[in-house]
Amino acid sequence: MSKKYDAIIVGSGSNGLAAAAFLQQKGLKTAVFEQASIPGGATKTEEITLPGFKHDIGSAIHPLTYSSPFFKTLPLDKHGLTWIFPDIPFSHPFKDGSAYACFKDFKQTAAQLGIDEAAYIKLYGNFLEGWSSFEEDLLGPLSWPENPKKLLQFGMKAFPPAKWLVNHYFKDEKSRLLFYGAAAHSTLPMTSFASASFGLVLNILAHRHGWPFPKGGASKIISSLVSYYKSEGGELKLNQEVKNLDKLPTAKAYIFDLTPSQLLKIRNTDFSALYRKRLQNYNYGAGVFKIDWALDRPIPFTNELCRKSGTVHLGFSQEEIERSESDIHSNKINKHPYVLVAQHSIFDSTRAPENKHTAWAYCHVPNGSTADMTQVIENQLERAAPGFKDTILAKTTHNTVQLENFNPNLVGGDINGGKQDISQLFTRPVAKLNPYSTSNPNIFICSASTPPGGGVHGMSGYHAAKSAYEHIMK
């Protein structure tokens, strides 16, 4: 352990690998230390139900990965990453058997909304054209934007509650539900400020890029990053749990792809008492209960649009989704929760044996909940796909505790690295001009607990690495 490095990265999730790749590109000597035997953090693909059925344990659909400003600069396609684009990015079925789809074609999406067609065009049209001029400003710390006018216009629509936005723009409940399906990815109540931002961003990404996923599983994102990083001379060290900073090799900077909870457990970080206290006050968000199924045929959705969608959002009234997302923050279990469903094998034959299929779903639950939501989730699916339960060959479930055991960064089952409400959207893990730095000038944080938050996008790692690079080169 006497070897010297310019930077050591602890944790090999997408942000840790992004930080490592950036610094290695700069000609620095780096190493990534990972506690597990397989890199990737929560971004893993395993056969957990039956042989031949590949399931993404954590993240499953990756619009943020595909559109990531940093990942776009890396030749990941030359390192094994191939993208698959479902026919429809996402859809939302309704009680009467109909459904709305968020097509990649913006005007096609608007046209199905009837009386809300013009409102949909008004809400999104301007941002779709100018998105690239302020996208990176949204995916980083607070700073003076390149296009302040456009960002201000976006912020005026993004920072209100999702409930206010849908009631203001849309007359038909079905149009509101289509927006809620994306907005509820935030795990925030629909009455929370900034909950609208998630709906806006995810819909815009669907129209600009689609909601793609990697051929062969989410682990392909990680394997391609590792391959690229190693091709640049980087070192990956597995089965290396870090408990004491003093046990690591000497480096000019240490970058942690960990949330505050894990970082506080590491000895000899020499954080100030004030900074340590601020990390202790960091708030984690709702957890998830997740199911992976091996199926003998595709999910029998009543509506054809759902059968052609990579992602399907379930929530059969505006009130149902609002109550579902508010209950979890009151430590309540909801019997009709908002559910996210991903179906890969329809579009990717490598995910399951011939003529068989996989499916993936979760609902939000209170942080740390051990409630079994299996029947609740399957009942919600039956409402949109009668006969679904008859297609099940095998299933594997993960409650919040099991998810945290799988990956300690998923504290209480929180897949976003901390609550992403207005108080922690940009000021995570603490309110600082440079949120990636700590009270120890040699230590940086690059996890989803820093801006821009949850999602496999690598931008937290990119920004943390830029900060560490400036420190190293002083």
C-alpha cells in the first residue's frame, strides 16, 4: 500500500468511475477502490430469478446516462456499450383501458391530448429547442448559467409543485396523469416545490433522446466505463472495503462515491466538528420496494401503447398518485401506490431465454420500511394487464433493508442518494459554494448526494473530479 497516486476514488458506481475517468484523461495517476467483488454500485445486472433471465438490480432505464454531457465525451460504444430504444419511451394506462404515450415525437404526443394539445406544446416547445443551451447548468452546482434567460424561464415552471403545474396547464385528468408519471420519479409529494422539475426534465429527455437502456443489462454501462478507464491506465481494486483513510495509499486527493452516512463511518477523515454535524443532518428520502419477474410471455397490457413502451407508469387517478406519494412521507403504506414498470426483453432478446421475458417494477415506501408490497404491486399491474399474475414463472423481491444490504449507498432504500426536495436539490450534502469539497481540503464527495442528485449520469463525479483536479494542480 506504499504506492503513491494523484487521486484515489472510493466506490465504483457511475459517479466514481466518471471521476476516475476524468482525472485519468488529464494524465493523473488514479486508482478506484471498491468494497464489492463486482464494480458498479447499484448499477448491476444479475440472474436472480431463473437461469438465463437477466435483471437490473438497481437502475433499469437510462435517459440520463445516454444524454449525460460527460458520458457523451467518452467512446463507450467502442468499449461494449450498445443502446436500445423502445418504440415508446413511456406510457400511462387509465381506468377505461385507454392510455397516453410519451412518444419521442413531440407533436405526436401533444396530438393525442385533445383539449390539452395546445397546452402541451406551450409547456414544452420552447424548452425542447433551447435545451442544450442550459442542460449542463441543471446538471451541476449552482453557478452563473450560460443562458440565464432560458434557465430562468425553465425555473419558473420547474420549481412549483407538480400539482400546481398540471392544474394550471391541463384540463383533462389524463393529461395530468401523463405528467405525474414522470414527476413522481422524484419520490416527492406532488405538492412539494420542485416536484414539477422532474416531470419537465424527464419528458424533455424523452422527446429529445428517448428513454433508452443498454443492450444486455445496466451492468454494460459499468463494464464499458471500467474498460475505458483501464485503457487510459487506471487501476481498479475490488474487494477493498475502506474503513480508515490512513490505510489507503498516499494521494493528493481522495474522492468518495459515498453518501454522508457511509462517509461519516470512515476513520481519520479529519472533518471539522461543524462539517461533521452538517453531514449528520443530511436528509434521506423515501425508499422503494422492488420486484423482478421471470415471465413466460410479455405483460398482457390491455392497451397496445403500453405493450410497446419501455416504461409504464401506473396510477389510475390524480388523487391516487398524490395520496401515494404523500403517504410515504407520513410513514404510511398505501394499498394503491404509484408503480413504475420496466420491460426490457420485448426489445432486447439477450435478457431472457427464447420466447420468455423479464419485467421489473417498484413502488415508493417509507424510508427503511420492511413491508411486503408484492401483492399490492401485482394488483396494480392486474388493473392495467388482466392475467399478468398467470404469466409469472418466478420472482425476486427487495425491500428497503435488502436494497441497502445490496448497496450501502441505498440508505433506507433511497435510490436517489438523499431527499431531492427544494432544500437539498442543489445544496447537497450541505450548502456550500463548492458542494463537492469538504472541510478537509484533500477529500471530495462525488456521489448522488451531491448535485445534480440521483440518476446514472456521472455528472456528480465529473464536477467533483474537476474540483479535485484544481486542488491537485495547485
